[in-house]
Amino acid sequence: MLFWRVSDLVKKNLLTMDILEGIERSDGCPLCYLWAKSEERLLRHLLTNEVVMDPDFRKKVTAAKGFCNRHMHLLYRTAYSGHTENGRGYARYMQGVVEKIVEQIAPLTADLEGIELADSKIFFLKRKQKLSLLDNKIKHAIRGQKPCPACESLWSLDRIHLHTLVQMLEDKEFRKEFKSSRGLCLPHFLSAMQMLNRAKFENPLIVARTLIETEIKSLKLVGSYLSEFVRKSSWNFRKEPAGPEINANHMALILLAGTEGLYQVHKKDIFEETTGS
């Protein structure tokens, strides 16, 4: 097993063991495997009494106006999956969010007084200004001032896993094992290359070559499967027995986009926060 072959070649700790597990058990990107596993574990953890009753964390949830769309729905499903109490923790989070939004939106009706019925040009301009101001205040009330707490936690843990993997790739024997894997999804591949550029490593060029060569191999493999899938889908070859190309679309999805929910929500929140859009 890969897990035991490599564990003697790199320093054994919880982080390297996670990476090795991801390489052994995933059918694609090991970091996506760890992201999905961490997400499931995190959602259950967020519904434990220890976290729900933590006033500082509840303030964080309220400041973010809850969670992103994905994690609002996933947390709800987790709350009623039988692994936690019957939605009490979810209700506590949402109670704080709803109360805060009401607190911020309720006073806005007063801003409309005196301009609702006015019809002169001056009042028309004032109405436009008021509506623009209302729009900004409502965005501020609904969107929150912080990123989704779940996305933020997953992002931080992903940075740790990514750094650990890149460090492990400085080991010659581990590089051999990594080259025999399917490599990383493109989002994680890009993140790994960016980390090589920003952080200090002993052999960044060797690691970069390993990452690029492994990625090219994976892209070519998926490309060949897609071509074969398209060929066998045509009328003339429809009776040929299916091979590994049967999973070509799923392989392309995971390789090009990564696991569902990866990075997208967190980056969207950060973009909105920094641009004020």
C-alpha cells in the first residue's frame, strides 16, 4: 500500500499522514479528497454544543450574516441527518443572524419619509440618492462584513495541506510516488505553483517540474479518455464494450474544477469585501 511505502520516507506527523491518505484513497486530486473530508467533519463540528455555545464564534457567524449559500444548505442537512441534535444549533446561529438583519433594516423605512410623494426635479434627484443609499445599506445588512466562517476554516486548512504537500515533494522518493498518482486538480495545481513562488523551499524548481510533468500527464490521460468516450458514443462504435473512458466526464470535471465547492465561495466573498461591490 502507498500509505505504508511512503510513510517511512518522509517525516511522520499528522499532516503528512493526511497527504498520504489523500494520495492513496482518492481517485483524483488528494487535496480535493482532504477538502471534502474536512468539510464533512467541519459541518458536524459546527453543530456541537461546544461550538454553538461559543459566543465569539456566534458573533463571527452573525457578522458574516450566516454562511455562504452552499454551507447554509449543507449545515441544514447535517443538522437533520441524525448525527446532531434536532436543529437546535442551526436555529441558534440563524436566530442571531435574523435579529441582526432586522436591527439593521428596520430603521431604513424612516429614510423614505418626506420624499415618497414629492414630484419636483429636486425631489426626484433626492429620491435617486436615497434609493442608492438604501441599496448600499441593505447590501451591507444582508451580505455581512466577513467571509463565510466555514469557507474560511476550509481555506485555512487547505493552505496547510497544500504547504505540507509541496514540502513533501522536496523528498526524492516521495516525488516518485507522486508522479505515479493522478496529480492535482487545476485549482490546486495553480495554488501549489503560487505557493512555490511566494514561500521559501529548498528545491522549488525541482518541485515545480514534478508538479508540471504530473499535471501534463493527467491532462493528456483525461484528454485521451474524452476522445475515446466521444468516439464510442458515435453510432458506428456504440456496440464496443466500455472501458475506463466511461468515467471520462467525471474525471474531466474533477481535474478541471476540483471538488464541489472548492475555493469559489470563499474567493467570491473576499472579492465582494475588498471591492465593496
